[in-house]
Amino acid sequence: MNEVFKFARNTPEEEAEIQRGIDMDPTTYVLSDEEFAQLRPFVRRTFKPEEQATTPDE
């Protein structure tokens, strides 16, 4: 049951329209290369560190 999903890519005209909408939005901010390089993945902990499971021989 391997399903293959195909995605339609935006045309260059559609991409240009999307970019114009982004450029018109005063609440958007484009990161500089330096700022982008400083980004780190967000990791949500599902447990408190002291509740971390331990092995029987610990």
C-alpha cells in the first residue's frame, strides 16, 4: 500500500503574486543571512528532566 503523492508546483507567476503579497505585509520581516544562520530548531520537552526514564542498573 505505497501511495505516491504528487504535488503541483507553483508557476513563476503564482510565486511572484505570493511574494508581492508578502512584500506588501508590513508585519513581515526577512531575516539576514547572519540571523538565519543563528536559528536553532525548536524542541518541546514532553517530560521534565528529573522524570527522565532510567535503566535498571542505574
